[in-house]
Amino acid sequence: MLENIRDTINKKKFNLICYIIILLSAILFLYIGNNIAVKGLNIFSYGGDIQTIEAKVVEILDVSEIIYTDWFSDTTITFEAAVTKGEGKNENVTAVQTLGGYLDIKVKPVEIGDKVILSLFSSDEWHFIDYIRINKIVILGAVFVVLLLIFGRIKGLNAIISLCLTCAAIFAVFIPSLLSGKNIYISSVIVCVYSVVVTLFILNGVSKKSVAAIIGCLGSITIIGILSLFMNGALGLTGMISEESIYLTYLSDDTPIDLKAIIFAGIMIGAVGAVMDVAMSLSSALWELKERVSDLTFKEFFKSGVNIGKDIMGTMANTLVLAYIGSSLSIVLLLIAYAGSFSELLNRELVIVELLQAIIGSLGILITMPLTALICAALYSSKPVCGEDERENISKNL
């Protein structure tokens, strides 16, 4: 009894020490990675000399309308706003909002109390740019965090921490490294590996369950990367898939951004979340099986893992494909509406890249299933060495 209590206490201490080490290592990576990534980069330097402030509308001064034709008119709203952030804080400025034009888009006219973003161009007149919306998103995010903590408790807290660390890796290391001319292929691989290791260790601790899921993920990510590189060359992709891609080429003459590498990074980062989900679900399910039935053989673990993986695989592949379609729905509608033929639509580079992301991501999920099952069987089984019959069975399932 006393030995069990002592072992439990030692295990908790071990897990806590490992948790602290992983957390500190993750933060150290972000600090060092950010310092390397931002060398030679001046964030938000591409906006030129345009001055931008945040303000709150305090008074509507004038509303005027100019009618050019029956289908084209402009409405100009002149208003006074108190500066809440930026140069001249707490001062009042006069700004204008222009509504109308050729596009029939109903932009909301400014009203007293609205929080807006204003910019000062070459003239001395402030112009309305957009509404400040991030505060409402912050409230929604806070609700998500509270609910995650209520239902998940410690697991929920760990999920928030891992999510913050992953987002920090993307926005503090990966994106600055791209803009400063670092190697996109290396940067994307490093960030994917970091995300997998940190997320799974923080969520589940240092255990066989986490190690199995991490190895399965890394193996799958390796194959995804190789497939992406091969298909990039085989399809003769240029990376010019949208107007935004063209703008990226104008950012720097000294260190131009490799648009084909952007496609590679998009596939890798887009697939890593789904791959982690499949690997961890499978590893966790097989671990529960081990806890209930401790004397299962290598063959039995592997067979159970493959059967469980088949159920996970179908839904996750659908999730990945639908996520890609949903994220580019406006572009899909536009391409379908203006395509000259179905063949032309399917062979557009933008459509090819979307299909490539969905197919390679789904292949990654497919590969993760037997790979993770194989690793779990080796780590969890009481008889890790398989015989000739078991090896033949594994090769058939693969």
C-alpha cells in the first residue's frame, strides 16, 4: 500500500518536472526562433508612410450625396472622432466615410459610438478604413476558453496552453521567417515538428501513449512532405494561384518569396492538425485497451488499431476536405461561375492546389492509421516480437 502511494507520488513529480521542462523548452524555442526569424525584417513596414489610428465616433457633422447616374452615386459622411489609440490619443479629429461606388455592397454608415480605424493619406484629411471588430472576437474567444476550462478542467487548461504555443510558433516564428527570406521548407518542417511534440506532450504528458502518437505523426508528416515536393514538380506548379500570390512577389527584391514553397508549407501545416488528431485518438484508444486487457499480443494490438483507425479515417478525411472547401468557398463559387468549361475549371492551378491539399492531407491520415497502430502494438504489447504469421498479417493491412 505504502509502496503504491510512493510510486504514485513519484510519478506525479516526474510528470510535473517533465511538464515544466517541456513548457520552458517550448518558450525558449519561441524566443530563440523569433530572434532568428525577425533578423532583417521590419514588421508592418510595407504600409508606407500611411498613418493609422483607432478612434471612437462622437458626432456626425454632415451627410452629402452626389448622384452621377441612375446606377452610380456616392454618399460622403463627415464625422468627428476621439482618438483612442495611436498618435494624438484623446484628441478629436475630423474624418470622412465614402459609401457607394460601382459595387452594390451595403457598408454600414458610421454612427455615434462606433469604434473605427482611420488613416491619413497624402492629404490632411482622415479617412474611414474599417470598423474595429476584434473586441467582439475577443469576447467570443473568452467564452470558448471559459467553457473549455469548465468541461476540460486540467485537460482544458493544457489545451489552451498548447494552442497558444502553436499560434505563437506560427505568428512569432514561421510568418516572420517567411517575410525575412528564410528557407520556407525548413521553417515549415520545424514548426510542424514543434507543434506535434509540444501539443501531444503537454496534453498527455510524457508517456508511451504520447510517444506512440508523436512517432506516428512525424512519420506521416515526413511522407506528406515528400509527396508534396514530388507533386509540386510533377504538376509544374508556379504558385501563382491568386492575386495575393502576385503581391507576395513584390515584397522584396533581395529575398523573393518562393511561391511553390508556400504551397508546400500550406499542405504541411494544413494537414498536421488532422494527423495529430488521428494519431492521438488511435494511441489513446489502444492505451485504454491495454489498461483493460493487459496481456494482448502484438498481433491483437495491431489488428485492433487498424479496425479503430478505419472508423476514424473516413470521418477525418471528410473533415479535412470540407475544411479546405469551406475556407475557399468564395473563390470556388467565382471559378465555377466564370469557367468556360468543366475541363478548364479542373485544370486551373488554384483548383489543382486545393485538390492537392485535400488529397495529400487525406493520404497523410491514411498513412497515420497503420503506422500509429504498428508503433502502439510494439510499445503496448506484452509480446512485442512478432512471428512470421504476424508479419504477414501486418504487411497485408499496410
